[in-house]
Amino acid sequence: MKCLGIESTAHTIGVGICEMDSKGSISVLANARHLYKPPAGEGIIPRVAADHHGEFFPSVLKEALAAAGVKMSDIDLFAFSQGPGIGQCLRVSCSAAKFLASKHSKPILGINHCAAHLEISRGLLGMEDPLYVYVSGANTQLITENRDSRASVSKTGKGAGGMSPSSRFLVLGETLDMGLGNLFDVFAREAKFEYPHGSEVARLAEKGGYFPLPYTVKGMNFAFAGLLTSAVRSLKEHKREDVSHSLMETAFAELCEAAERALCLTGKNEVTVCGGVAQNRRFCEMLTQMCEGQGARFGVVAPEYNADNGAMIAYAALSEWKKGRRSKIDELKPNGYWRIDEVT
């Protein structure tokens, strides 16, 4: 069974093709993408990003089909990133997937973008039940699969934190203000760094030295707004390499502390980091050291699967299809605020 997945939650238009064999094993056949680059010093402009996705979708689709060596008639299932994300961008993948599914009379699934990051990481790494350190632009969360939720549901029908009894995932801790990716993006724009902002902060950080910046961890939650403000102000007194280094080290240390606490609480022996910021080598080094100290296995997939991509949408869709999930095309609509702990 072959699935074509379309990703367009933010700055990337991506098309991926995955195949599931008779035993239920899923493999990636193609993963094509094109990145929208905002003007210097600016963030994503929703309307312009959506126009970019619409413009480049045909060529990205053609590239994915060619790389997989398949025709559109070979596709058995279509899927798209239903949310969370930027509304105007989400409509691109939703409209494209619906059109293709209708044209070829094939089934369609809407996939949670965050869950897709988690699913492809777990699957490609061969992990059973890991602690997920999810780090993207808008989301930074410590997540575990909610396998025992029904046993702890109260009479109100809600689990811990107001979670639905059927929720697949449990958020153990998360940012109290902004995502890790947005932290680096806003800082880089204030410092007038080149795009892509996260990569530029990481490049400069390798050349810098450390000085203290605000550090905020509350249980398994964390915050970055004060850290951002202090880092931007520090640009007046410190070299940008030193500020970049201190900002990155402090933010990563916050997450490592919270993740270690979550690891001890859950007793898990596997940890994976996923999402765009998971491409940062220094962060992976710090998580590796933390896991070694706790006797846990650490894993991270190749960068192309941590960046926003269509393959993860197709991968997650096949996994959901295998579990029996089905949907009606007319009921599928973008949901820009679809939290991971609302996924059933």
C-alpha cells in the first residue's frame, strides 16, 4: 500500500511517498520539499507563504513521484497535514490532498503535524515506547504515549490536565510562552542574522563562549521569553558569537533538565528528539549525555525527517490506516490549533 503525504503547516511545502508491505512495515520511497524564505529581518508572512506553497506544489509533487518511481495511479491513500499550523498554509495541503483523492477516487486522512514527527521518529528508530522531546518552531513539549489514560479518567470524562480519555498522547511538560524554534528565530531577526535563522545561530554559537543568562524551569515546564529579552539586550555588550552560544546552551540546558525529570518520572528507557530543532548537533550531544547518565537509549532520525516534510505525513497516515482509522473527505478541515494531546 502506497501513501502520498502533503505537508504545508508553515514555511515548507513537502510531498512524501511511503509504502507499507504485507507485514505492516513502512518504508520511505520519496521525500521532496521546497522552503519559503521570508524577506530579511521578517518572519513568515502567511499569505505569501501560502502563495509560495501553491506555486511550488506541482513541481514538488512531480519530483516526489519521479524519485519514488511511481505514477499517481499507484497511490492508494492520500494524506495531508491537518494542523496545527498557519491557517492559510494549511489550506494548501488540505485542498491539494482533497483534489487528488477525489480525482483518483482514493481514501484520504488528515494527520496531526506533531504526531507525524513523533511517529516517523519512533518508527525509523525502531523504538517501542520512548519519551519524545518535541522541539519545533511553535511547539516545545515533553510527550509520552498515553497508554493507560482510560484507567485514570475521572467521572467528568477527563484525564490528567483535562485530557480526553481517548487521547493518544500525554504532554508531561511544555513551554510556558514560546517554542524553541521561535526563540532562535526572533533572536536572529533582532540580531539581523542571515536566513535560515536557527542554522545561523548554531553556526555562530560554535565560535562563542558562555556567560550566564536567565534560566527558567518549573517542574517539567520551561520558559524562554525572559531568556530572549536578556539575550537581545546582551548584543549591545557582548559579541554576537558569545550571545548565540550562551542563548543556545541555556535553552538546551533547560530542556535537558526537564527531560531528565520526565525520564525519571516515567521510568522509560528510550528517548528521541524530533522536530526542526532536533537537527541541532549540540542539542543532540547534550541529550545523549543526559540519557547515558540515566541508562537510556537515545536516538534521532536523519535531518530530512526532522525538518518539516511530506514523508512523515505519509508515514503517520499508513500507521493510522493500519490501526483502522478512516475518514470522510467532507469532514476534513484544517485545524490550526490541534494540540498533540487532542489526537485520538
